[in-house]
Amino acid sequence: MVTDRNVIRVEGVDRTFHRYKILFVLMVPIAMALMAISSINVALPSVEQGLGATASDVQWILSGYALTFGITLIPAGRIGDSLGRGMFFVMGLALFTLASLACGLAPDPATLNAARFVQGIGAGLYNPQVMGMIQQFFSGRGRAKAFALLGMVISVSVAVGPLLAGSMIAWLGPQSGWRASFLVNVPIGLAGVVLALIWLPFGRERRRFRRSREIRAARAHGDTSRLQRSHLDLDPVGSVMMAAAVLCVMFPFTAHGSPWWWLLVPVGLGLIVAWIAWEKRYKARGHEPMVDLALFSYHSFSYGSAVTGTFFVGSTSIFVIAALFVQQGLGASAFAAGLVTLPNAIVSAGAAAWSGRHTLSRGRVIVVASIVTIIIACLGAILVASLVVGSGISWWWLALPWAVAGLGQGALGSANQTLTLEDVPTAVGGTAGGVMSTAQRMGTAIGSAVITSIFFAAFASTGAFTALRDAYLLISAVLVVSALVALADLRSARARGVRH
């Protein structure tokens, strides 16, 4: 592959491909996947009312998507690296789009839950391909800018999702508004599929197709000299073991039910240990493991994955708690709950753009400072809620600390993505992205379950203000752990002579 600044040429293809058209196509489904997570928080009361859903149904609407998303990520990254990222990107986006249509037209809770499961699989298929293709088609400062844009999209999507869902519910009413929040994905997804087919190179897929055609022709003519072919090894045992491990760890946190389900957590941890042993043995026998554990020999990848995993345990609950506090505690509408976080989205976008320009010079300092900023914002939200809102002054003042959180969220997302994948070889970029995204999803599942449980327990006993305080103090404590990991990464990098 020969490249210049903005144009990519793929061997055997008589045309050029433009980097920023590729990047645009990659960003569309990332926004859709994250909005599918964040928007559902404000839409749940309307779904419950519109479909007559039970508490168990509502829980599965949340957890079904998270579970299948998390389970799919690492195997999808490995398959994309091996068979072609563009093909699985398009397949995942098409599946997500069709599932969104099914969600919007669902006649009952069971159908909605089934469609949410499929939605998660689609998102899990295409998510690691985005990471892999950014690694493949961008390098140096261009890669930092690409990840900065990804950070902007992530921050804005998470914050705008509730506002979009709330606006549709306010405009169309609770019966139709929640359906529209799913159906809006359909035209966007279809456009994304068409543009992907036009703008993505599909280089590896073309080479594999051409090679398989040559092999068929050689077999037809009995030409055994041309039948040498490398064996495609997707490590099915390792894939099943990892999927089962992720399911066992995430399930008790996402699906509240029998206390016996918590026994799955040690089972899942045991499966992870067994999976590591399997991957080592599989590689020693000359095979290609699903995840080459040599990935973790890269300091940037190991530390970055640890930062993102611990960070997501705390950070993703900030706006879940915000929506619960504003709607259930203060009686605000879904639209207002979404609107109060709009400044966060605007600030996050600006912070991500700024971070992308400075990541290669002082990225690890940015990561540490970003986490500290979010901790300060959480403590500030507690003070505003107790001293300002608790005194009868408008609760809209909470937009201020939540906007400050946007500074940290936007800057960290951009910098940490770039640093984590900085040294990872392009050939395994999708697998590495899948590992990183799985850490995020598992962190989100664990954090959301624990922190919302703390919120509801305090809400029932002492009220909304105490519930907000307790939840945000726990979030801050988790983020302190993430900051310590990031600080250890900074010190390690300096000891190795790495500037940023």
C-alpha cells in the first residue's frame, strides 16, 4: 500500500481512497452505538408505559445490548484482522441498522429485547474494525487527530443521546417518542452502509477473494504447485472461552435477579485464567491465538487498557445518575434531563480537539489532568446540589459542574485512545481495539450496577440529594484509582525516556 498525505492507494485496485472520507464513514456507527447506550436511560419510562413492560423487561432492555456488545468485541476484532475489517464493518453496521428498525417497530417487550440483543452484536462487530482501520490508515499526528475526532464523537454522542431521546419524547409523546429514538438510526445506518461500500478500500478482502479464485482454478486444472495456502486460524476454542468469561463476569452486574447469579463472577474470572493458559499453549504449538498475549508487553497498551477499564467503571455512571437525579429526584422531564447535559457535549468536543493537537507532546500528562478534572467536577456537583439546588435555587446550575466534567472526558478520550494503541502493530489493531473496548464495556457494566444500586438505596432511605452525594463520592473514589494508574504510566514512560 502506497500512501501520501490524504490519499490511499491499495495494491491491485485501480483507484484512490481518501483518508477523511474513510474517517467520516467510521465515525457514523460509533455515534449510533453510543447513543443507543446513553439515550435509553431517559427513554425507559416511556418504553415501560408504551409497551406495558415489567421491571424485569426494562432491565433486559438495558442489559441485553451491553452483554452481546461486550461478548462480541474481541472475537470480532480478531476476525476483522484476519479476514478483512471493511467487510465486517459493513456487516455489523447493516445488522445494527436492521435491529434498530426492529426495536422501533417492536409490538411487545420480548421483541424489543430480542432486537436489542441483535443491536449489541452488530455494534460489537463493527466497533473494533474502527480502531483497526484508524491504526491501518493513519499514523503519527494524523492518527492522533483521528483519535481526537473519535474522542469528540464519543463524548458528544454520550451526552447528546439523552437530549435526542428526550426531544423526541417531548415532540411525539411517550407512546411514539421512544420508537423514534430507535428509528432515527435506520436512515443514518443505511447511508453509512452505502458510503462504506463506496469509500472503504476493502483491500484485504479483495486479496483474499483473488487468492481463493486462483486456488479454485488451480484445483480445477490439477496444478498442485499453486495450492500452497496459509491456514486461516481463528482459534475457536479461545474465542468461546473468552466470550463465556465476559458473559459470566458481566451478567450478574447487568441482569439483577437471583443471588445465585453472583457465583458466575468467580467462574468468569477462572475462565479468564484458563483462557490465558490456553492462549499461551496455543501459540507455543505454532498456532495463532485469538489474542496474542505479547500485546500486553507493550507498556502503552497495558497501562492504557487499565486506565480505560477503571475509568469506565466510574465515568459512565455520571450521567446515568444525573438523569435519575433530575427526573426522579427533582421531577424534571426527559427533555430537560437531556438539555442540562448539552454544555457537557459542547465542552467535550472542544477538549477532544485540543487534546488531539497535544497528545504526541504531552499525552500522559493530559490523561492524568483529565481524570483529576472529572473528580473535581463530581465533587463540585455535590456542592452545587446541596448548597444551591438544596436551597431552592434553580437546578440548572448543575450544568456548570457537568460541563467541567466534559473538559476531562473529551481530553482523556482523545489522548488515551492514541497512547494505548500507539505501539500496537497495525496487523492486530482490530484485536487490540476489541480488548480495549471490552475493558470499557466490562467497566461500564460493573460501575453502572454498583453505583446505581448505591443511588437507589440512598434514594429510598434518605432522598435524592443524599443519593447523588453517595453515588458521586463512589464515582470519585473509582476515578482516583484510575488517576493512580495513569500516574504510574506517566512515571514509567519517563523512566523509559518517553517524552509524552
